[in-house]
Amino acid sequence: MNAAHRSPTSWPDARAIAARAAVKEAAHAAPVLRPLSEVLGQVLAAPLAALTDLPPFDTSAMDGWALSGPGPWRLPAGTEDQDHQGILAGHGEMAPLPDGHAVRIATGARVPPGATAVLRSEYGTAAGDGWLHASPAHPVVLGQDIRTRGQECRSGDQLLPAGTLVTPAVLGLAAAAGYDELPTVRRPRVEVLVLGDELLTEGLPHDGRIRDALGPMVGPWLRALGAEVLGTRRLADEADVVYAAVAESSADVVVTTGGTAAGPVDHVHPTLRRLGAELLVDGVAVRPGHPMLLARLAHANRANRANHANRENPGNPGNPGNPGNPGSAGSAGSAEPPENAETPERPSRPARHLVGLPGNPLAAVSGLLTLAEPLLRTLTGRPAPDPGPAPLAEAVQGHPRDTRLVPVTFRQDAAVPLRFNGPAMLRGIAVADGLAVIPPGGAKRGTEVDVLDLPWSASATEQPSHADQARQRTDRATDGEDISPQEGPA
């Protein structure tokens, strides 16, 4: 990796590069077969094809009588009583129904051979003389209220494409189609490394130190994007600590927060140089968040092999993992693994990719949507979202050269810019429905701009229109959030 900082990549190009970065890894990832009870929220690794006809046999769509031929119809002896159950769902195949006869049938029950229609209970009259009559207002039509075999699909029909997000409805369809387990895309393993000596994990800010907002936020955000988050580790601002954490991570993607600029304790670029990483994106022409980056890490390198040797020789004074060494990761970094998690084995290779997020909270959100989302979308097999245009309710000031991402909420079918949109602010994004993409130079009131959905505001398979979202959220209270025209570019 060259030491010189590259020119910022345009925002559209950065997203496209991130989406392409892991195509090869995604193509070679083996699917994971999971039981239906474990696949909610996963992504189908293969098309879902029906294993049976649906319905698998002719069934009654209503409670009533199965009929054969034109009426009136002869009822079986002793069945004129309305409480007689007749044919129930779950029964095997019945004897053929003779022409001119009828028999009671329940919704979902198998229609007997010879039946030509089903008469709803409220449309028929059994007078007690052994005969059934249809109401003159509801004449019987051939095939009425019979769900014929294969009406929904035939065995072998493709029901859903690969890349479909498994929702509760997909689970129901898969079960009906005969599946006990489904092939799913393996979730990419992600580790979050939070950098910054100034960050507190509890209590109120004091003595120049502030609360860590990214540690609690980034992991859940990545899970919402389909990742398996191995844990969140907080590291000291020391070069060897950052290097060791990245080099030894077993994750497919390492996400760092902070340290992506060129300050005295910004160690991400030097770490990538030491690892021989390839910088795919080094700065993006977007506000907030322009110092974000994306790198491809080598599968193995000399430094990593040296780490293995040092682990076998813990007394080696040059070993960064030696507890006695001032640069030891064990002495300077703190780990926050998931609850009830077992201690992971130390890895034999670095991660495949690294996403470097800026340290300011909203700038980090910008990095998540610009680089992490497209990268993880490819690794999880999800289709690309289709950002829908929405008219701006207010003019938005732009940056002279860079794209801006501005939190917005929907009201009366329009995108209302939220005031608190500075790079260190989360008050706006906390009540936002999405982020509006503002081109360089800004946008006037009424201009249609793309709006990026937040990962919890729309599914990957069926995204409601922004108009639908607006109708659902009209007049929603914002708990004191000021939605007057926004501040200037961050």
C-alpha cells in the first residue's frame, strides 16, 4: 500500500467499489443448511423450488357440502343434523361421491373423488327430508369453492429466488412447500475495533473524556445488515495494539472506528501499510465522513507468521502479545465479547477486508451506509436496495464539491431535513427515516433526491415506497426534535 494519501473517491464510485470488493469471496462461500427454526433473518443461498404441488390435493375452500352434479342432492342417511361433521381436514382419501349426492365437508378437507363443487353452509338448506337444496340467490357453479391441486404451484416451480431474505412469511411458504431446512448464505463474521483513549464506557463525560457512542451502535447496526458480529473490542491508541488486533482477527471483515485521518494517534493507515493491505477506497467525497476507507487484507503475510512464532515463544521481548511488553494488546485493549460467548481460538490469518469508519458518530453512520452496507450486501447475498426519490420539504445547503448525507423524516410524502446533522451528532439520525443524498452544491425545496433506507426501516425483499412510509408516519411526534432548516455542511 502506498504511503501517500489518495484523492478522495466520489460517493457513488465508493459504494460501487465496496459492492464489488468481495464478489470473489461471496462466490466461493459454501451455503449453510439450517432448520426452519433457525433461518429467520437469513438469506436464501439457492432458489426455493416447491417440493410438492400446492395444494397437494383438491381441498375445500369453505365449510359446507361437497356436491356431485346438479342439485338437489341426496344426503347420506342420518346426516341431516347440522352437527354432523362429515369430511374433516386431515382425513385420508374418501370413497367417490356418487352423482346427485352431497356430503358435509370442512374447510381444508380433501374433496372426495367425483365432487364437482362445494356449497357453502350459508347457501344451502337441508330440510330434514334427506335432500340438500341450494339457495336460488346463489346458484352452484362448476368447481366453486374447490382449491384444485397445484392451484398455487406445481412441484418444481420456483417460488423465491436466491438472495431472498427469510421473513416469517417465507418460513410459512417453505414449510407448506415441504421443506424442513433451507440452504442459507453464511453470515460474514465481523469484528468491531473501537479506537480512542478519550472514550468512556460508563458514567458522565469528565476530564476531557467522552462517552463511547460507537461501541454500542456499530455492532447492532452491522447485525441489522446481516453480519455475525463476533464482538466489540476497545483498543488503546497505540500502534502495536491496533496492528496486533487487526492482524490477528479471525473475522471476514474488521470494522474500525476512529484513527482513519493523519493525526499523531491515527494508526489505521500505518497498520494497513505494515500488513501489506490494498487500499480500495482511501477517503470519500462525502460529508460527513470523508476520511472513511476500505482495504483488502492479505490472506497471510510474514508479519502474521511472526505473530504465530511469538505466540509459541511468549517470552520473546519483541512479541507484542507479551504481557510484559508496553505495546502488548493484552495490556492495552479491552474486549467486549457477546454474552455467553466462548473464548475464540487465536486466528491463523487476518481478515479479508477492513472498513475504517471515522470517529465522529454521524460520520461513522455515513461510512456504514457508504462502505459497510454494500460490502456486507455482497457477502450476505442480498439484492441491492432501490433508493426511492422523495421531494425535499426544505432547501438543503450543499458542499461545493462533495455529496452530503442528511438525516430526514417523511411527512406528507416529502423528506423533511433534520437539523441535528453535524458529524458528531446522533440526535437527528435517532429519529430519521433515512438519509437524503444531497448532490454537490445543494438542492432546492421540492427537488427529488434519493433517500437511503436505514437497515431497520425496510426489508431486502420488498421495500415500501417512501410515500407509503410517509403515510404511516404522518404527524408522528419527534419528542422535541427541531426539524427547521438544517445547519451548514459538516
